[in-house]
Amino acid sequence: MKKLASFKSLREDFKIEDILDAFFGALLFATILFLPVYLIAFEMIIVYMYRLTLLVVLIIIALFGYIALLHYFWKKSLTLKNKEIKTDINKLFLKNTLIINAVILVLGLIFIFVLIPALWV
């Protein structure tokens, strides 16, 4: 029977060291995979400054993918550590991914509608 999807119930299944180890491994691997995407995006921003809004939207979409990939690798690492997970880890990480992506979207919209016009003044 799956337990409630929360990090508190996840700590009952794993030690904190295992959770952090899985997170930092996923962070490293996702960063290595997304580093070329970000380098290309930042280079395009430098070259095409007049298309800054479009490129910021592309960076926001790339950040959505980065967070989803990070949570996928984190979930995969935790499932490889322990086969008997009582927490509903899919629901937990989906909820966490959606919350973080919502925060990224809000910050990106603030950047597009507030900071970019202020830069052009």
C-alpha cells in the first residue's frame, strides 16, 4: 500500500544521506546533459539582443525540461537504491516538478514584463 506523497514519508523509506546522494547525482547528470543547451541559448542572447524576449521564453522552456529531467533522474536513482518504496514517489515528484515549474514561470514572466523593458530604457 502506497503512503501519502510527501518528503516526510520519503524520509521514512530512505536515510537523508541517500536522498541527498540521489539528488546531487541527478543534479550533476542533468546539468551535464543541459549545459550545451544553456551555452547555445546564452550565446544566441549575446548575438541576437533584439530578440531577447523570444530567447528568454526559450530559456524558460529549457528550464522546464531541466527540472523535469532532474526529477526523473532523482526518482530513478532512488528506485535503484531501494526496490520497496512505500511512498508514492511518482506523485511526489510530479507535484514537486509542477510547483518548481510554476515558480520558474512566474519569475520568467516578471523578467520578461518588468526587467527587459527596464533594460531597454
